[in-house]
Amino acid sequence: MPVRVVLGASVLADARMRDVALAFAEDGLYQPYWSDGVIAEVDRRLPAELPRPARDYLFAELDRAFPDARVTWPTTVLREVPYVVDPRDTHLTAVALIAHADAVVTTDPAIAAALERSGIEPWTPDAFVTFVVDADPGRARATLLRMVRRRWLPGADETDDALLSRLVTWARRALGDSSADLLASAD
């Protein structure tokens, strides 16, 4: 069974990171999870100029592509999350606990600390991509090259090496050195 990962709003609201995360999930490199609360936070974080129909389409496509990803639970669970002090951190921790997640991808240090106190591993986007690429380098590389051709550079007539070089440059700038270095060496 693939690793179970909750994607935080910071990941799903960033178009490029969302593309990477969902491409990995489409190819079965991990099992994604999120909740209504995460989607509501994504909606708040999306660019203000993005029209409502485009937002609704995005959320409908997430549900269509990953029908088992949305986690729901009784509201009483939120009051019973262990080791969480700040109510703001309760929601994502509850999603992770209910989904039996191995990790949560977030950029929020306070949420990361709450997750650690609850025994859930917080990953930065760089750590997440590093984990996926390290677990299956060839497959992850093929997934990313397909995604780049389909989503980022449709119609591009570049070699795999040229596209990978561009992907490494993006990863170094947007994620960090760990994932960029691993992508550069993936065969």
C-alpha cells in the first residue's frame, strides 16, 4: 500500500506544487488526502482574480480524480485531537489522524509542531518531493516528465534531459536543494 499523505492548503493552492503532487498521486506513488476545511483554506489562498467557476471546476476535478481523498468525520473529533494546543492547528492534525496518514505536507511551522506532538510526520514540499523521488526514482522522473509535457509545456519539443534540467531548476528555486539534487541524479 502506498504511503498516505495529507496535502495542506499551501500545497493545493500553489498551481505548480499541486500539479507535481497530483501527478505523483495519479501514478500511485502515494495516496493523497484532504478535507473540506483544507479545500476552504485553498479557496481563500487562490489568487483573488481566479473566477468562481474556475475554482469550482478545480475542486470538482480534485474530487473526480481522487474520490477517496476527501476525509470527513464527526465534529466532536475536533475537540479530541491529542497534544494540540492551538485550535487553528486542530483541523489538519485531525485529518491526518482520521486518514491514518504517514505524513502531512505543510509549510506552516506551527502546524508542523502540532503534528509532531501528535506523532504525525510533517513534511515540507521539498521533503515530500524528495521522499517520492527517492522511493522510486525512475518512476517519479517519468511521472514528472509526463506532467511537464502535459501541463507546463504542452507541445514542447525538448528532450527528456532538457525538460529534466528545467524541472530541476524549478525545484531548486521553488522547493529546495534536496529534491532538486535528487531529481538531477534520478535515472
